[in-house]
Amino acid sequence: MDVDTQLEGPPRVPKPHDFLWFPDGNVVLATDTYLFKVHKSLLAVHSSVFRDMFELPNVGHADPMPGQGGAGLALETYEGVPMVTMVGDKGEDVAHLLRAVFEPNYYHRDDDNTPLEVIVALLLLSTKYDFNAVRKNIILHLSRQYPMNLEEYSALDSDTTSMFGKLRNDCHFTLLAAALTADVDVLLPGLLLACSDFSTDYIFRQTESMTRDALRILIGGRDSLDVDVNQYIASLPQKLQQFGSACPNGRSCFSTAYFNDLQGAIPMQFKAFTGAEMVEKHLSSVCEECCSYMVKVIDGERKELWEELPSYFELPGWAILQANLKAIIES
């Protein structure tokens, strides 16, 4: 006796969805849990995949096409309506996609309270079935949360803020996996950087479903960026000597200034590497004006590292990514 099979019980039979079941619908979409009776014409307008599918002989038709003699009829029917089985797609995910298409108020790209599972379902399925308008809105929404501009990214990058019904930190890995699956390169620099803030052990536990190559890129990019950040921090005492005694107050600030406890600052990740952080906690014996100057110097280095950020993760440069995002917006 197969005990596991006995415990699992009979397989679940999908049932008509409470909302997405239109009496005048002319095609049924079948998933693991739900059946959706909708309109082929609307699916074809929004999705090139469904449009092409319905143009094929015997696909989406209850009766054989003329001249086919009934041969090659590939689809099942449900209550006399042709039924298309959406293999591998969860019923709840398909419901989110169809509601975004059929209900104008179901999803707004400016609503950061949209549940994470809705965001992921819309990104993955709109890509899989080429619902272009939905995909564009989701990518624009996420690009606002993971922008290509350093100042905008830094303003959003907080451990305690909420996003998509969760803490921001609890969204990064789920969204990274979805962006990789959907092949949305314009979202990857910000997502990879956000995920690189965590320990190696945590990264391994959160990326079990990702490919080994994706994990290699994430870990390798994080380590290379960390090396460059910390090499710069270690060089700060020498850099002070390069500024001579050019103090606006006529003092010899940089000849007497020193960075203290830099060993305590290393290792430091890019997220914490800011001019304000380094000057406030580690620079001593300088006037206020010279402090401001050093903040600008360190932030300048941070900006240079940001400009090279895509290359750390084996991605195209910012100019190409920005052009890709523009193409998505204009599609």
C-alpha cells in the first residue's frame, strides 16, 4: 500500500471561479484549483499568446475546423465550451492576472500596498502570456521601488519601511527570483544590490529555487563590490594627506585630522558606505566646513561605485538599461 498516496486523498477538482465565470464567456481556462469562463476576444486583445493560440486550427473552437474531419482536435470542452488547460499555473495567480485585465480598479501601478503575491503573479504571468499592458505597469511599478538613480535608491533603501504588505527586506529575494524568471534586466541591479546586503548563509537559504549561475552572480558581485568599498575605506588616512592645509577657516585641519577606529568600520557594505556615516563616526579634529568637504569626497566615490554597479553583477551599463526601460514604457 502506498501510504503517502492514501494520506494525500483524492486529487482536487478545479471549480468555477466565483467572479471570473461569465455566462456568455466562450472559452474556459483550467488551472489546478479554478476554472475561468471568459471571452476569447478580450484575451486576444490583451495577449499576443492567446491571440496566436486562438488563430490555430481547432484551438479555442468547440467544433472541428472546416475540412479537418474532426482529426487533431486537441482541446477538451467544459459544458460545451472549449477549455484550455494552463499547465503549471496556479489558480490564484491566474485569477490575479485575469482580474487585472477585466477589472480596471483591481491593480494600480502606484499602489505600494498591493500584496506581494499579486505583484509576483502579474509579473510572471504577464510575461509568460505577453499581456503587454499589465507587464509594462508592473515593471514601471517595480522600477520605482528599485530605481536606477543612486539618490532615489538610497531614499527608499530602509530596513523598516513596508512594501507590498510586508517589510521591504522581506520582498527582495522573492522579487529577484521573479525578475530573473521574467528576464527583466532593468530591475536586476537594484534587486541584486538589495539582496547582497545579507549574510552568505541567509542568501543561500533564500535562493534555493534560483539557478546556480544566478547565485554565483549575486555572491560574486557582492564580494567584488565589498572589496572595493573596503579598500577605499582603508585608504582614507592616506587621502587626508592629499588635501594639504586647504581649510576655508585658515586652519590646518587636514594636517592634524585623522580617521579613528576604521578597523571597526571594516567590513562595510555599500548600503552603509556614505560620507555622512564615515565622517560622523570616524573623522576627528576637523572644522565643520572640512567635515562637509570630506562628506562630498566620500559620496563622490560612492557615486562612482554606483555608476559601475551593473558591471559587478555582469549586467549591461546604466545607459543600456535605461534605454531598455524606455522601450518597455513605449511598447
